[in-house]
Amino acid sequence: MIITNIFSGMGDQMSHFASGLSFAKRLNTELLIDNYSGLCNKFRPYCLWCFPNITERQATLKEIWKICPGRAVSNYISRKPVHKYNIFKRLIRKMIRVSGLIEKGYFIGEKRSVDLISRLHQNAEISADEIKELPGDIYLNGTFYEWDINELIKHKFKFDEKLFNHPDYNKIISCNSVAFHIRRGDKVNSKFTYSNVNYIKSSVNKMLELTSDPEFFVFSDDLEWCKKNLPEMFHDLKFNFVEGENPPQDMALMTKCKNIIKGPSNFSIWAAELNENPDVILISPAKYFMKDVDASGDIGLEVERRSI
């Protein structure tokens, strides 16, 4: 049994699921989902509900306890409605970790892996005897497995058709639509921000060079900023600001656009991977990671023409 922790935003949640699914298939074992541990503060909603083909069930507290008791206890406390429990939550979790209770089983975190697991991540050949050395149950806390976007993953990430019930849908599929994803949110006060004016201008201008009569559809977690600033940057362009009901609907509509301008976000990456246009043009930041961005905040751009 493998339990994969689903946390962070929608793009990361999809990566965690894909990682867990690939891991489970490689080891020929069952995959369960923990969609509570990383989302219990309600800051980020669980988004994989939009994929009807994801039928893997939620792991129970008992099953999580079997692998990592500390996380199970933390989950139990978080589910209690009495706010005073929150005061002791971190203290209790720390006490459990110090006591060694967390080691009862196999817990793989971002900074904890052994050589065998590392080789699995790299899709290396693993012998049957080596696989037997793995514990029967594993809890994945992050993305650890390099997976191909294969037919199984595409099948799992098939959107609920109800998400396409949107006023902009018919226009998106009938014109030379360009999905323009602008991520601000948690990036807005960092040097690594997609609101970088140079990138916005250069990516739009590049798309204008590569396509005829493009129609830009803006998807963002800060549409008010976009509505105020994009018309000032591009006086002769008209932008369609898509008012999606939730992140899944935004991504679903992005997959129907003919081309995509991506931001430094897993959300953009997955929208591009699931895009259905065989001749899609993808414009991406050249730099996706904070460590690669200098003080100027310039993230550059790259162009890809993909044949599906």
C-alpha cells in the first residue's frame, strides 16, 4: 500500500497524485490518497474532485497511523472543531517525532530517501529481490517519481464535462485562443513573480509574432490586477478575463485553448500537458525556480511547438 499526501495548489496536487500512481504501478500495489494532512488549514482546497476517473479512496486515520503515527495524531487533532487544540498541535507533533513514534513504518519526506528509493525516482531498473527490501507500506510526502505523461495519467486527469459549462467556452474553441496564465498570489512579493512586466510584454509580443489573429484569454488568481494593468501595457489589444468558478474550471478551459502562455507554476505546466491541440504553441518562463532567478527578477522565455 502506498499513501500519497495531496497538498498545496492544484498543479502540485496533480503532481503528487501522478507521482504516487507511478510509484504504486511500479511496485504493483494499491494507491490511497491522504487529502487531509496537507489541506487541513483550508488555505488550499482539494481540487482533484474534478477528475471523475480518480477513484482511489481516501486513506483512513488507522492506515496513516500504521505508517506514520505522528501524522495520524496531528490529523485527528486538526479535525476537532475546538480551536484550543490548535495551540498544542505543533507541540504534540514535535513530541511524537522526538519519541521516535514517527519511525514506525516508512515515511518518505522531501529530504529523506534511501538509495533504493532514489533509483526508483530515476526510473532505474530494480530487481525483484531489491523490491522485496522495501517496506510493505509507504507514505509519500511530496513528488518523488519521474513519470511520463502516459495514457493512464491522461485518463485519470480527464475533466468533468460540467466544468466546460462556461460563458467563454464556445468562444475559446471557435477562435485562435491563447490561454494567458498570470500567477500572482504567493509570488507577488518575491523577486520570482510572474507579474514581471518584461516577461508579460515579451511573451505576448512573441505570441503575436507566431500566430495569426490571436485572442487572449487571461486566467489568474488576481484578475483585478490583470484588468487594471494589461490594458495599460497593450493599448491595441483586447483581453478576455476569464471568471472561472474555481481552479479546476480555469485549468479545464485552458486545455481547450489553441495556445498557451505559461507562468512559473505547476498549474500552467499541467494545463499545457493536457492541452488537446496537436499544434499547440507553448511559451514558458526560461527559469522556473527561485534559485535560478537573479535580483532583477528576469525569468526569460522559451518557445515550444509540440506535436501530440
